[in-house]
Amino acid sequence: MGLIRLAIFAVVIWMFWRLIKNFLAKQAKMNKKESGKLEQGNIVLCEYCSVHVPEQKAVSHEKLWFCSEKHKENYLSGDD
């Protein structure tokens, strides 16, 4: 009877270890996704066409943001 208890105890410990390992892997994956979102930075709105653009890819003029150099030029020249 002692050997059966030992085997059951070993299986329970193994299952508990697997659950913890899976939980930690999911947490690491979520943290990696969140850090990727943070690296993108802020999202800004193009003043000309109202498209949302990451700040690193946007073109700025004073306090205005644009999705491209062409939209910046069109906005500043008053073209619609």
C-alpha cells in the first residue's frame, strides 16, 4: 500500500509542477506582448487625413502630426 501512495504522491507533485510551469509560461508570453506594445510608443493623429500613426513613423511640424511628408505639405499649403 505504501508504494501506491508514493506513486500517487509523485503524480500529484508532477501535475502541480506542470500547472505552475504552464502558468509561468503564459505570464511570460503576456509580459512579452505588453512590452512590445510599450515599445511602439504613442499613437498620433494625422491633421490632414485623420489616420492614426505611431509617433516614430509620423512627421511633425510644431505641435501638429502628419502621416507623411506629402500630407504635411498639403496641410500647410491649404490644399484639400
